[in-house]
Amino acid sequence: MITQHVPVIDIAPYLAGDRDAVVEQVRDACEGVGFLTITGHGVEPEIIDNLRSNARGFFARPADERKPSTTPILLCRAATVPSAMRASPTDRAKKPRRI
């Protein structure tokens, strides 16, 4: 049996302007494992704990209570991407690697 771990990627260097190394790590994680965990994002631990608690509560409900919401996704503003984390034009211009 092959065991893979979920990569943990510190995005603090990306937020500080050193984008290439972090972009490469994220690309490798997405292409290789399909999942990743990020650190260095600056989100307060209390917010993360609250999110985890709410997610556990939601998924503990019966399946029929977890049906998709009827609220259009465009009206939901639970999270936004800070401008410092958005891909720069040079990041978007890079072609994806083929495996």
C-alpha cells in the first residue's frame, strides 16, 4: 500500500513577494497529491478553530439536512482572497507543467 502525506506549505514567503518557490510547491502538491495545507497565512487560530467546529457540526447532521443551500454562490461572501495572495500576471502567464 502506498501512503502519501498532505503537503504543508508555508505561504508567508509568497505574501512577502517571493512567489516562485511557493507557486512551485503548490503546483507540485496539486498535481502530485491533490491536497495541501497552508501555513503562514495570518488567519488567527480562533477563526480556524471556529471554522473546524462549525464544519464538524454541519457534517454530524443527517444527510438530508446537509443538502446544498438554495442561496446562489455569488451572494455568499464567507471568504475573499486577499490581494496579496492573488496570482500576478506573470504567475498566470506560466504554462502548467505536464507530467
